[in-house]
Amino acid sequence: MGLLARFARQWVAGETREDALRVAKAANGRGIDAIVNHLGEHLRDTGAVEATLGEYFALLDGLDEAGVRGCVSAKPTQFGILIGREYAFSQLLQLLDAVKARRRALWIDMEGTSTTEDTIWIYERLFERYNRVGLCVQANLRRTAEDLGHLLALGARIRLTKGAYRETPDLAFTSRQAIDRQFLVHLEALFRGGRDFAVGSHDGRMIARAIELSSAWPTPFEFQFLQGVREPLKADLVSRGYRVLEYVPYGPNWLPYFSRRLRERPRNAIIMLRSLVTD
Ligand SMILES: Cc1cc2nc3c(=O)[nH]c(=O)nc-3n(C[C@H](O)[C@H](O)[C@H](O)COP(=O)(O)OP(=O)(O)OC[C@H]3O[C@@H](n4cnc5c(N)ncnc54)[C@H](O)[C@@H]3O)c2cc1C
């Protein structure tokens, strides 16, 4: 586990809040704002959810004290959506109030399809109260075209991603080509009708298309990347004047997040195995 944890550090700031603040501050030094996430998911116990909320309050204090530029991102299953959507809403509303008081932004991550409907339900209620709350949508889901139409009509803030969760073909496009096609369609919808949205992809083709679209439809938007991925590209975009943010996850529960990163890029698993053998 020690070696695994060391390898995971490429994508995870570390286990403590101090680790996250240090990595976020370093990103700021490279012209990149941070999106900090306390790792944890699938909580079914109200005590654990409330501890997560407490950690986010401390994180917001830490961001202010350290003078970090950036925002926070939260997963609905960290905030009790599996206990009930009203309960999760009540917890996320407390987080939203704290974020709003500090004039920062809040992003709501999107997880597996069993939570999509309730996540959108919660998001809409949060968005009514603060327009700097954004929602991740996943291009691999068949429902996303319809969801996006509805969310854009509300003026929602969107982070477009390809989607990190394995889904069945009745609910999701599963081939790389089909997902890429969907991403490009939704990207164009964002440039035509979106507000202050985020392009959440490491894929050079998606990024190049976003740049192309931004000259046809000049509108404020940002590129969002994960920590530890495509550093030269981030630097290049910053130097060209684009707004770039980096998702900085931290906490002891890093394994599910780390497994998704390995799965989406098999080369990462090979590099990890090599480093374990040669260590
Ligand atoms: C800020 C952010 C937030 C996210 N939030 C969510 C969320 O809430 N819910 C969710 O389901 N998913 C989320 N994701 C993950 C997302 O859905 C994808 O699983 C993940 O980003 C991989 O897809 P991709 O678009 O980066 O491209 P991929 O299809 O994985 O990669 C395409 C191409 O990008 C290039 N590339 C990718 N990685 C590297 C690398 N390390 N080095 C060099 N080239 C590389 C390669 O050319 C590769 O072929 C988030 C992603 C980001 C960036």
C-alpha cells in the first residue's frame, strides 16, 4: 500500500488538508486556480456526512488563511444522497452558504447513473440560491443532451466531461468514438448557449475544438484539468491567456478515485506496475 500511495500522489495531493493547500498554492503559482475536493464517496451514515461537511468548513477557512485562489468541488454521495436527496440537499445547502459567504464557487461532481436524477434535483435548488454553483455533466450518458438543454435554459453553470463511471449501453454510449462525438456536440451547445462553463477534458482534440469555438462565440469559459495530468498543456494554455483550473483531491479515501484514473488510461497502470517492479 505504501508504494501504491506513493504512485497515487501523482493524482492526489495527499491525505491531509495541509497537503491540498500546499498543492493548490503551488498551482496558483503557475497561474492555475484550484478546485479542491475532499475525497470520499458512497457515505450512508449521517455521522460520516456531517464530518465531511465539517472538513469542508475547515477547508474553506484554510483556503482563506493560505490565500489560495480557487473553489471547492463536492460529490453528492459524500453528502448523503444515498440516504435521501432532501437530506443531501440540506447538507449541501450548508456548504453552499459557507462558500457563498466567502464569495467562492462550488462545483457539484456527477457520479454513477443511480444518482443522476437526484443530483440534478439538488443542483437546481442550490442554483436558485447562488449562481456560482456549477454542475458536472457526462457526455457518455444518453440523457445528457436533454439534461443539458434544460440546464442551459435555466442559465446553469456546466462542467462538461466525458464521464468516469462504467455504465450499461442502455444508459450510456460506451465506445470512445461515440463518447467523443457526444462531447463535441455538447461542447458546441455550451459555446452557443452556455454561461461561464468549464471544459473538463485532457483530450487535445476536445481542447483544440473549444479554442476554435471560442473564436466563433466569444464567451467566458475555463479549462479544468485533474492534478498531475498534462502539465505542459496547462502551462501552454495559461501562457496563451486561457483560464485554467486544476482539480486537487485529498484525503485518506483516495483508492476509488485513483482506480478511476488508472482505468481511464491503461498506460497509467503499466507505468505504475513498472515503477513497482523497479522500486
Ligand atoms: C476537472 C475535472 C473534473 C471531473 N469531474 C468529473 C465528475 O464529476 N464526474 C465524472 O464522471 N467525471 C469527471 N471527470 C473525469 C472525466 O469524466 C474523464 O473520466 C477524464 O477526464 C478522462 O477523460 P478525458 O476527457 O480527459 O480524455 P480521455 O478520453 O481519457 O483521454 C483522451 C486523450 O487525452 C490525452 N491524455 C489523457 N490523459 C493524458 C495524460 N495523462 N498525459 C497525456 N495525454 C493524456 C491522450 O491523448 C488521450 O488519448 C472530471 C475530469 C476533470 C478534468
